[in-house]
Amino acid sequence: MSGRLVLLRHGQSYGNVDRRLDTRPPGSELTPLGRDQARAFASERAHRPRLVVHSVAVRATQTAAEIGGPLGVTVRELDGIHEVQAGALENRSDDDAIAEFNAIYQRWHSGEPGLALPGGESAEQVLDRYLPVVTDLRMRYLDDDDWTGDIVVVSHGAAIRLAAATLAGVDGNFALDHHLENATAVVLAPITDGRWSCVQWGSMTPPFYPEPDADPVGDALRSDTDPMG
């Protein structure tokens, strides 16, 4: 098991710029900055990944192409790893919608995974479609003794934080406090008995301690904050 799973948030999209709850595929495209961010991620890799996979969303597809193309790496689309579906809150950018999305997301990490967004998904539904994809990638590639190299999974901020915290046992409060910037990643290393170790979360490395007196809903309402990170 010499490879890692790099759960990468896509580059900046036009939906991010507008602070929209842009969750339903195909969604908005990358901005020019988003393309630059994806290329920068590729150029900063100490070791070239062996495989790049991405969700069905346009912004993830474009991010993966900007990474895989210059590196000459196979790029593949996979179902199930798209963003948390916001339902009735889709495409809204007002404070009420952002607060509601983040309040429910906070309750997921606080032990209410069955609670659904209005007309959208619950944490259980997100994990039911997301985790099997991760498990398949591990069994097909990372658990193969002959496999070397990382797998980059171009996905989405809220879904990545939920899945990574679940897989690696990262404190839910830490996941709430630490959004992912565009084109930054959570890196998981496979360990024994099908378990995972989180070795990087954005710019941070273990141990992962939650911030005292964190206010994830309030943080999401700041004008300079991307609510989907």
C-alpha cells in the first residue's frame, strides 16, 4: 500500500465567486483563476499521480483535465462523488440559505446524519453514494502490492470534508472549522483492516484539533467566505 488518496476540491468556479449553493450537476464552469489553480496543483506535485478521477460536475471535469493533461495521466469520470445536494436551496446565495445549509451540515457532524436538507440529501445519503467509490478505488488499486503512486479524486468541499472525517475518524468539529480552499486537498493513506489515516487536511498535518469557540454557521455568512468549501 504505497499510494494515497488525494481528495482534491476543484478550482474556483463562477458559482464560488457568486457565493451560490451550486450543487446540482453539471453546475458552473471554472473561472480563469480556477484553471490556474488546477495547473498550479499539478505543477506542485512532488510525485506524479498515476490516476486522476473526477465527479460529473463541469468544474471537476475541467479541473481534472488541467491536471491530467499536462502530466499525461489517465483521467476518468466516476459517479457518486459529486457535491452534497442542496435541494430547495440550490443556486441561492442569500444569507438565509447559506445559514440553513451550514446549520444542517453542522448537525450532521454533531451526530444527526439522517437529517436531510430541504428537498436535498442527508449525510447518510451522501456517504452511501460516496464511500463505495472510495472503497472500490482502494480495493482496485491502492491495496494492490504492485501499485505505486497517488490517486487524485477531484470532488467538492462539503462532500470531501464529510467523507474524509467519516473514513479517517477526524473530529467532526475540526471538519466544520476547516473549510477547503479551491484546489486544496485532504490526503488519506490506507492502513490495515480497511482503515484510513488522514495525513493532510489543506495546509494542516496531524494532529487535527478543533478550534475553541468555533462558529461554522457564522463563518459561512462572512462576505468573503465561499459557503461550499
